[in-house]
Amino acid sequence: MLIRPSSPILPSEITPEGVWRSRREWMARSAAAAAALGMAGWAQRQAWAEAGALPGKSVPEFTVSDKPTPFKDVSSYNNYYEFGLDKGDPQRAAGALKTRPWTVSVEGEAGKPRSFDIDELLKLAPMEERVYRLRCVEGWSMVIPWVGYSLSRLLKQVEPTGNAKYVEFTTVTQRETMPGLDSRVLDWPYTEALRMDEAMHPLTMLVFGVYGKVLPNQNGAPLRLAVPWKYGFKSAKSLVRIRLLEQAPRSSWMKAAPQEYGFYANVNPQVPHPRWSQATERRIGEDGIFSPKRPTLMFNGYADQVASLYQGLDLKQNY
Ligand SMILES: Nc1nc2c(c(=O)[nH]1)N[C@H]1C(S)=C(S)[C@@H](COP(=O)(O)O)O[C@H]1N2
Ligand SMILES: [Mo]
């Protein structure tokens, strides 16, 4: 099953980008994922082996050139508080999450509100592979090849009314499978929200897979958000309800600690979290404890695409 590359030199080192992205990169990445797999636990290997293929067409304009974080790290270093607070808890416990049957209701300020079955959502738009950065407010980051499509593809289906100014996302609560729900750190269910123009931005992605396969449960199966210019907590996992609203809702994190977590949560190295600087970050799977930290980029490096959304907004006040 493991095919060793004949040379240890990565394609990225010998060909210009854009050429090596595409097929050769895909092959190198698959090999890296397979190698990472050899080191993961049996259960994880089992889940990965059983997961269905979910390929996506590579979209260069939504793909950063940073080296993707190994699958081993993407699937074992997680925040999914419903399954526990430690980074390893989700991988250990989320196998029990029931991801079928699964429906997502899209309701509120919409001309045609309705529920969507997960199998319908999987066919709603062509699957794309986009390599996004993910920056957690805790100071670490990853680079992840997500598979999915723009959230706007789904929202347009329900015909948002002129009153739809905000979009609220509610994630699943399964008492039987989620030991973390006993913890009072957050007001469950986990909810998040975006302004309508943020939700309709093409970068805002509805994600069904990673590394060419369906999402592992710990990463938010069967579908989650990826909003790459915002701190990771905005990217809610295992979505069950999407609500179009006229007024801005308060998210779980805003309720838990309003002075620490605001509505916008745009990645911004100039605005420190009250307990941590946001100026630098450590790349999981690449930077060791002793490596120099990397500078965090404004809007997580997506300023060209999204800065215009916030013209005239005081980003210190609107954190
Ligand atoms: N339902 C739910 N979604 C969630 C979280 C959570 O605890 N529960 N954690 C968030 C945080 S803080 C981060 S950094 C990302 C992590 O996504 P990943 O584990 O796929 O890297 O998920 C976000 N989505
Ligand atoms: Mo996070």
C-alpha cells in the first residue's frame, strides 16, 4: 500500500508552483497522508480506510501555497468541545457521533425555507478542493485541504429576503455520544454567526471532506464551515440548522466571554486577545516548541479578498 517516492526531494522543490500543484502535488500529498496514517492509532486507521472518497476539483485561486498540515495532525489535534476539552479528546470520542440520518434546516428570513438531507447537500454543487489556512485564537495554525463548496450555493437555494442581514449556525447536540455537553464552558448547542455579506463571500465554505475523503467526525462530519480569515472558532462543526436573521445573534463564545470573543473574530495580529497576543502563531506538525514563531497575517493572509468588507469599521472595537 505504501509506495516510497524514489527521491526524497519534494516536487515543490524542483518545479514552479502551479505546475506541481495539481496532479503531482496530489500524489505527494496522498503519499504523505498514507505515511502519517502508519503512525496513527488503529481506530483512526480504520475510520480513514472506511471513509468514502470525496475528491474535489482543485481551485487555485482559493488555495494557499503553504505546505498542507499532515492528515495525522489535522485529525488528532482538534477543538470540538462537545467531545471534551483536550486536543486528543475529539479523535478518541467522536467515532460515536451518529452522522446518518442527517438533515440541515435552512430557515428564517427566506422565501423558500426548508430542510436539506445530507445526501442532497453532497450533490448540490460540484465539490472543490481548496487549501485554506486555519488560525486558532489559541495561537496555533494549520493548512488544510478542505473539500466542499461555497456556502452561498446553499443559501441561494432558500431565496434570502431583504431582511436577512445575519446568518446563524447551530451545531448538533447528541446527549448519547457527546460527553462534553456535561461541561458548562459553553451554552450548548454551539452556535456561531456571520454577517450576510460574509456568509455570501465565495471564500466562506461548506465543508464535507478533507484530504479527498469524507470528514472524520472529529473535524465536524458530516458538514462544517470553513471561514479562513476568521479565528477557528467561527468555523462551526456538524451543522444542523442555518437561520437567516435580521438582528445579529450572540454566539456561544460571545455569551461565555464577551470581552474575549466578539462577533467578528477576524484574524488580526494587531488586536490582542485579552489573555494572549495574536501577533504570532505556531504551525502544527511543522514548528516545534523551539522553532521561532511565525508572524500572523492580517485577515489570516486573505486581506486582498476580504478587507473591503470591513471598510470604515474600527477593528479594535469590532473584534
Ligand atoms: N461544534 C463545534 N464546532 C467547533 C468547535 C467546537 O468546540 N464545537 N471548535 C472550534 C474551534 S475553536 C476551532 S479552532 C476549529 C477547529 O477545527 P479542526 O478541529 O477541524 O481543526 O473548530 C471550531 N468549530
Ligand atoms: Mo480555535
